[in-house]
Amino acid sequence: TDNAGVLVLAATNIPWSLDTAIRRRFEQRIYIPLPGMNERAAMFKTHLGTNTFHTIKEHEWMQ
């Protein structure tokens, strides 16, 4: 079977609990840390926007 051009991408929140057989099948691992407070606020502003009905105040998502 020709696998040229095939990309397999996986993501998990708990990489330490993956079976070693699964982990060794991936050639490369990229760690992406959790976003900081400023990044989280930017994501909330982007996804909630001004046209979305919500009652979340900015100080609440900064907690």
C-alpha cells in the first residue's frame, strides 16, 4: 500500500496515560501548553463576540 502523502494526527489531554504501543507509532510529538490568562481571554472574546447572547462577564473568565 502506498502511504505517500498520508498524515495521521492525534491529540490528547492526557498523554501520560496512552499505551506505549500507541505512543511508539508516532514519530514526532509536539507539546502545546495550556494557554495563559491573556490567551484565554482572547479566545473567549473571539468565540463569544459581541453578537452572542451570554451573561459571562470578563472578570469571570479571567478567574
